Amino acid sequence: MSLNNWLEFLGASFGLVGVWLASANKSISWGFQLPACLLYAWIFYSSQLLADSLLQIWFFLSSLLGLVKWSQKEEKQLPISKMTAQEWPMLLIGNVVGIALLYGILAPSGQAKMLGIDTLCAVLSVTAQRLLVRRKIENWLFWMVVNSLYLWIYWKSELYFTFVFYVVLLVLAIRAYLKWRPLSIQTLNPQA
């Protein structure tokens, strides 16, 4: 196995533990995400998935924020909640603008593989991560879509450990959504 294969295996391992812990609403999850982000920044860069490589740097920074926010005492923690109707239009506009900007930045290099779908996935991943840090239940719906799209990218890129990692991430996103949904309903209706 090559060095990149070993790094991919380690990144997937750290990432799996981190996402599994996040789906269980555990703050320690972020400590596993941090090394996974660093490993995957290199893996994606070396595979010419430039949007994904940049995304890992953002994930690293947002994981630090998640660690801080989720580690607060229980009474200061953000509750699991749903997005409001007012939040959706700005979220959608932000995604469209983000896709256009990132594509415009990376396209001139001519070095990125699968730039269109990679850019779409990177921007939707930023959205999902922002929602996860804020403990919005919709984050898991975004992760389901993104992880499904990434399966194709990673298979075509011959990143097989990452492909398996994302199959598991898709299952974990479904599991987490089902686990968080009742908690979100209780938060919205404390008397229920």
C-alpha cells in the first residue's frame, strides 16, 4: 500500500469515529475530526480534488469552533433545533453564490478534476457543517445529499477507502437524522 493509501485509511478512520460521535451528539467528536481534516486536505490535493482540499481547511477551522461550542456546560449548549422559514432563502442564495465564486476561483487553474460536482459538494458541505455546528437538524439532510454525490466522485477518483468511508457516512447521516429528530421536536415543544 502506498503512503497516500495509508493516509487515506487513517483519515477515514479518524473521520468515521468523529462522525459517529457527532451523530451521538458527543462533543469529543471534534477531536477526531481535526486530524481527519488535515489528512484529507493532503489526500484531496494530491488527487487534484482542489475544492475538497480547500474544504478540509475550512472543516478544520469549523471543527475548532464546534469543539468550543459543543464543550460548553449543558445549560449554555445550543439545543438541537430546526431551521426557520426565514433562514432558508438566505441559505439557498448563499449556496448559489458560493458555488459560483468557488468555481470561478478554481476553474482558471485547469488542474481540478470534476470541478463542477466537486464545487457543488464542497459548498453544500460548508452549509452542512455550519448547520451541524449550530445543531440544526437539517445538517443531516444536507449530509445525506452530499455524501451520495461524493460516492461517485471518490469511486471515479479511485479513492476506495474514502468511498467506503462515505458509504458509512451516508448511513450515519440517516441514523443521526432519525436520532436527532425526536430531540428537535422536544426542543421546539418543551411541554411534549
